[in-house]
Amino acid sequence: MVPLLLLPLLWGGSLQELPGYGLEVQESVAVKACMDVRVTCSFSYPWNSGYPRYSSGELFIYWFREKDQHTHDAVATNNPRKRVRPETQDRFSLLGDPSNNDCSLSIRQARLSDSGVYYFRVERGYDVRYSYRDKKLNLLVTEKPDIQFLEPLESGRPTKLTCRLSLACDEPHPLLFSWVGDALDAMNPDTLHSSELTLTPRPQDHGTNLTCLVTLQGSQVALERTIWLNVSYAPRNLRMSLSFRNVTAHKILQNTASILISEGQALQLLCVADSNPSAQLSWFQGSPTLEATPISSTGVLEIPQVPAGDGEVTCRAQNPLGSQQVSFSLSVQKGPPPCSCETEEQQGSWPLVLTLIRGALMGAGFLLTYGLTWTYYTR
């Protein structure tokens, strides 16, 4: 006799049905809360109408929820003597004719609490009493909470956000709320377990996600809503860079009050700022007033020929929330940059010198080899 513990191994490692029993059902079904869904199902079982004890047996089918095994209450059945759970009565019903091997199930106004695993059972007479365990129905009822707040979000301004979950067709449930997101890393964790949240956004919170999680108390049902934070903030991190002549790479100016440049040299200045909404970038000569007229209204300032005399230029970044500006001085010297030409000439002469030295060494080597060979053969 085969031990019972070895039967699952002989059947391929799973809870396969006994010979003659079979079930075809959609194993995973998702439905939005308060909506209806139909689950098609067919079954088979060993049946022989030639046996008298079978012919008198009435066919009953059941759908049970797996976690309700201790109550033995079905969620739907055609047996009038079997108790049905009050929560599913008139909402869970059998659709087809069991005598045609139809076990299809109809679910009306699905509730969040309906989420779970369901299994099917058939009974007929005294010999057919079987619960199908290989295939089960996994029902997931979903809904998304709603996050409400007054827009826009502004850096440094406290804003109250509210997470709500309204289900007109469902029974009221105790709900547990929690908030998750990078924007909450500096907040007290004790304040993150409520339906309301007071958030003071920062510039670095722009573009991050904020999620509200809602869990039904006493169940495994968890719902969530995620929003993308659009945080407005004034210009910051204003940076300037420059390039000479036709050089495309820009040199970033860091903590530089002034820069030395030759008269008549071509110069391109670039200004970049971090802001939301995008800042208007302008260039000014000297230290501008608020009403000053810019010499350039873009982030790029082209100077084809730097004039004689020292000067100062300023880049200003401005949006509706504020402005930021950075200035630096140009110290202009006459004539070409010191040592630049000599360095280029010296660098340019080195290949010629190396070529001459290499030629001389090759000639000396040739003469030495020739002399040794001649001496060897003439001795």
C-alpha cells in the first residue's frame, strides 16, 4: 500500500485531483469594487447511472471560501438545506445547470471583503463527496483611494493632503492609512498613519512619488494611490561657465570673482539655473536694478571681441516665486595671452628635433654595423 504522504509526489508534486474528477475554472479574477463579474466553470466527476445507489442521489454543488472552512457555510449552492453566508447571499449565485456540469459563478456588486480564495465541491449520493483542491478561484476586488489637496504645491508652504476611500456599495470597514514617499523622510513617522497629512514640500521633492496605502483592518486587502509631486520653487543653484574662441567645451566658474582675458578675444558665457517653473535667464552689464534692460534675454551671452577695459557682467534667473543672480568681473589685458604663443611654438618644434635625433642615431648605427662587417671579412 502506498503511504498517503507519497501520493502528492507520485502526482507530480501538486494536489492533483483524484482520477475521474476534473475542474476547469479561471484561477485569477480581478474586479473593481461595486462592479459585477462572471466566472465560467465546468466540472467532471465519476458517475455511472447504471448503479441503483447512484441513480437516487441528487446532485449538489457548492462554492466555499477557503478561510471559512470552520463555519462550513457556502457562498453559493443549489442545496436548499445548506446554509449560505449572509454576506454573499443574493450576490453570489450559480449561473448554469449543474446537471450539465456547469459550475459558473455570478458575483454582483463585488466588495473589498470578497477578496480571497474560493474552492468548489460536488456531492451526489453517498459515494460522490469531493472538494476540488488542485484549481481554485483567486478573487481580487480592487479600488484606488483618492488623494485630495489644493494645488499647486509650493516649496516651504505647508499643504494638507487627504486620502479618501469611498465605496457606495460596500459595508463600512475600519480602515488603516499610511503614507510612503521620499518627501516624507524628514517627518515624524507617527504622523504618517492618518488619512490626513500636512506636507511642507522642498525643491528636491519635485518629481518624486507620494503613495497613500489603505488596508482593511483584519484582512489582507491593501489598496494604494500614487501621485507625482509637482513642487514649485524659486531659482537656485545658479551656475555660470565660459568658453574661448571656437572651443565647444565650457569651463565652469566656481567661486571666481574675476577672470583674466585678452583684449579682442571671442568669449561665450553660459548661465544655468534650477527652478520650477523654468526661470527666465537674462544677462546685464554691471550690477543691474530690477528695471534694468538686459543685454541678452537667453542663457547664452556671446562677446565676439572683448573690448579694452575691465568690466562686470551679471546673470539673473527669475520666475514668479523669486530670483537669483550671480556676477563676476572681466579683467582685460592688452596683447596676446602671456606665454601662449611661445608654448605653442616650443611644442610645435619638438617633433622636428626628435626626428633629427632619430635620423642621426639610425645613421650611426648603420655605419657601425657596416664597419664591423667589413673588419670581420677582411681579417
